[in-house]
Amino acid sequence: MFKWFKRQLDTIKSPTLDWVQVEVTTLCNGACIYCPHTLMGKRWTNKQMPIDLFYKLIPFLKYTDMVYLQGWGEPLLNNNIFEMIRICKDRGRRTGFTTNGMLLTEETIRKLVDLELDIIGISLAGTTAPTHNHIRKGTDFNKLVSNLELLCKIKAERKTPVPAVHLAYLILKSNFHELKEILPLAKRVGAKQIVASNLTLIIDSKLTTEAIFNDTRRMDYYSIALEEIKDKAASENIIFDYHGPGLDNASGCCRENVRHACVINVEGEVVPCVLTDPVLCKTREPGNGNPPCYIFKGHSFPIKGISFGNIQNETLTHIWNKKEYSGFREPFKPELTKSPEQILSEMPQCCVKCYKRLGA
Ligand code: SF4
Ligand code: SF4
């Protein structure tokens, strides 16, 4: 009776989420020059989400429209990725993930098509092999494109529009000039949606100048070029969305939809966004107690992991409704009439000092 009552209460107070992001692995076969996975080296914790932990998610899938199987890692390296997709699809959830594309063999592509995966995001950092391969080390542009062409061919054979291909282009100062070639590439691989985003978690100070929002003298050049690509994309029925290019210092928003989405990390921790994923602060090196740091506006700050609970021993509803979690979301309410100064004073420091809050 008590259990029944608890279940009812859980349903009544359940969150309504746009998506839940699930970090299925922190393993990666890539070594992108800007990624914490690469830059933290030996400190990085390589983990797989076990399927038993994923099963714990099943009761909560009804609270969300979409499940995105993505965190800091390459999702196709989880041995149970197909089973995880099947679980979500069997429950009618839209399902997707982003990949570096290196493991998209014919067998894998056929399985993903059979499972009717909805979205496959493809990470890019250039539209030519030298640029992309230099930034996204351990991946190969030409192989990526030929894998995507195979995906297109198999979708055409099966007469299916899914998985829809979305291109995720990381804008850096050194690859911006290649972004204009993204539209021919999108057409070649059948992508109907492109998102161009910024480097927001800067761990290595040498990369500070790669973030285009720091290149303030050329803001007009970036803005005009991005708008031109957007217009051209629209005329070709392709959605082109971009972040930035400049910063809005008064902004109290966050790109991460923290009020209607959450991240469940590889260990089951419920986290507001990937930038606060506790996995970033773990260390495998005994005795290394210094937290990893990131750079914000020329200063270095320790990365703070935030977890509001773990689905191994609490329900998502209970975690979502905790006072601390509601309090965390509160300053991100757009309808607030408070002044920007007041909003900032109520935000955790990790959000105050975060480029995503500034629209990047
Ligand atoms: S492929 Fe993704 S997770 Fe892997 S190193 Fe590159 S950015 Fe990081
Ligand atoms: S402002 Fe930054 S740290 Fe805070 S929730 Fe948004 S992305 Fe995460």
C-alpha cells in the first residue's frame, strides 16, 4: 500500500521534460584537442554505464519526449548501446546521440536503421580533412564522410528518413573560414539540420584565442558570415542554428535548457548540464587532489561537479523536486522580473562564470 501510494505521488509530481541526456560512456576513441577527455589525460575516468543502471531509468522515460544518449564520450563504445536505444524506442521515446562517426560500420548503420533511431548527430570541426583531422585528432574526415554516404544509401534502400543526420560544427577561430562549405557537405550526406556552437569549456589556456567570442574586433565579420550561411541554408530547406558569436554579459539565460531537461551521468548522478558533470572532477591519479580548472575571461576556476541525487537510490521525480534542485533552476526562469544583478547574485558561481550563460 505504501509503495503504491509512493508511486502515485511520484507520478503526480513528476517533471515534464523536453529531453533527458544520458551519458552512456566516458570512453572515447578520439582525442580532440579541446576536449576534457584528451586534456585531462591520465586523470580522466573511463567508464561505461552498465545496462542494469540504464534499466533504472525505464520508469522515468515517460516524463520526457526525447532521450539523448550522450555525455563526455563516444556513445557507440558502450557495448549495450543498441539495447539502450531499443528500450527507449519500445517506450515511444524519440532517441538520438552524437558520434564522431568512426564506428559507423555497415553493420552498425544497419542496426541503427533497424532500430529506427531518430537522430544521429555528427561532430565536425572543419569541412576539409586537414582541418578537421588536426582538431579532432583520432578521427578521419574522409572516413566520416564515406560512412555518412553509406548511411544515406542504406536509408534510401530502406526508404526511411531516419536516423535524421544533424551536423554539429564546433566553431573555432582556426576553422571558421571552412564553415561556409558546410551546406554542400550537408547536402552530400543528407543532413537537414546544422548547429554551429562555440568552445565553451576552455581547459587549456592556449585555446582561449580559439573561441571566436574572444576575437571581439572581428565580431561583425563573424555575425555577417553566420547570417549569410543561415539565409542560404533556409533557401535550401536546411536549418542552420548558431550560438553567439558574441557574448551577452547581462544574460541570465543558459543554452542548456536546465528548467526542462537534465543530464544523467555515467554513474546515475542527476546533473543540470554536462559542464557540471561530476565525472569532470574525478581523478584516477592517487594523491592528485587538485580539481581540474577551466578558464573564464582570463581567470582559472576549479570545475565544480553538481549532483542533485542518483537514480540508483532515488526516483527522478524526488530528485527533480528537491529544494536544492528547484532553487538551482529558479534564476533561469525567463518570466522573472528581477534585475540582472539580483539574478546573478542568486546563481551558483559555476553558472555566473560560464560562457553558456552568456549565450555562447
Ligand atoms: S570525440 Fe567527443 S568525447 Fe571524444 S575526444 Fe572528441 S570531443 Fe571528446
Ligand atoms: S550556466 Fe553553464 S554551468 Fe550553469 S547550468 Fe548553464 S551550462 Fe551549466
